[in-house]
Amino acid sequence: MEATRETTARMGIREYFETLMDVMRTPVRHFERVADEPGSRRALIFLMISALFYCSVSMTYFFENSLAMGMVMMLNAVLMPAFGAVITFILTGMTGRDRVRFGRVFNIYAYASGAVMVVSWIPGLAIIMEPVRAVLIGVGLHKGLGVSKTRACMLIVLTAVIMLLFFWTAAPMVVELKQLFQ
């Protein structure tokens, strides 16, 4: 019989590394276990610790300790998984399934993104780790939300397409706003 582990909002260094190893070694079991995790505090803390590590290492090695760039990277590291979760949550609601709590979708994105961030600061690995993140999110959607593998794959692809369309649409507006304030 497997010992059950109490899932609390507390996240120390030991719990962080246990969660990281759990997500990377056995994502199926991890997402099954945290499917009914109350709230998103633990997942958010996990994401924040991973983002802090990612930004501090990246800033030290690649951006010559630029605090402004570090803040932009930190915001990007935390807000992009949240943005992806919002889009997936909307798409899940549009498919006619039973109502799913946003916290469950966010937890999947936070754990998957946090686990990948620890490695993706290494040059060249970011491109390799994005498909790994997508697979982890797909496993989380399948095991954590109970959607089929096909629907999970479609949700990931549609979320990526919508995010790309959003940023391609927003880019010209940002350029125009920049010129307006110069």
C-alpha cells in the first residue's frame, strides 16, 4: 500500500524538489494526485520559485545583471502560464464539457511550466523543452481534468495558435504606441 502524502499550501525547499522530481519522473501519478488539490497556492509557489531560479540564472549569465530585463523575464515566466491557462479554460468551457474550475487548469500549467523552467535557461534547451512542457500539460489535462488524449492535444494546439495570433495582432499596436510616446 502506498503511503499518502498530505498536500498542503506549504512549499519549502525540500517540498519544492520533491514536487519537481515528481513532475519530471512520474507526471501521470503527479497530476492524478494533485487533480483535486484545493486552491492554487501550492502550484503558484512552485511556479514562482522556478521562475525566480530561471530569471536569476538567465539574468546573471545572459543579460549582465539587468534588473529591468530580470523583471520582464519574471513577469513573462509567471504570466505566460497563467495566460495559457486562461485560454485553455475558455476553450474547455466552449467544448460543452462539465464546468471545470480555473484553479485546476492553472495548477496543470503552473506545475508543467515550473518543472520545465528549471532546465530551459540552458542555451539550446528552451526549444527542446517547449514540446516537453506541452506533453506535461497534455498529461495534466488528461489525468487531472479527465479529458480524452485527443481533446487534450487539440486544447494544447488551439491554445498555442490563439496565443500566437494574439501576440502577432498585438505587436503592431505596441509599435504604434511606442512611436506615439517618443
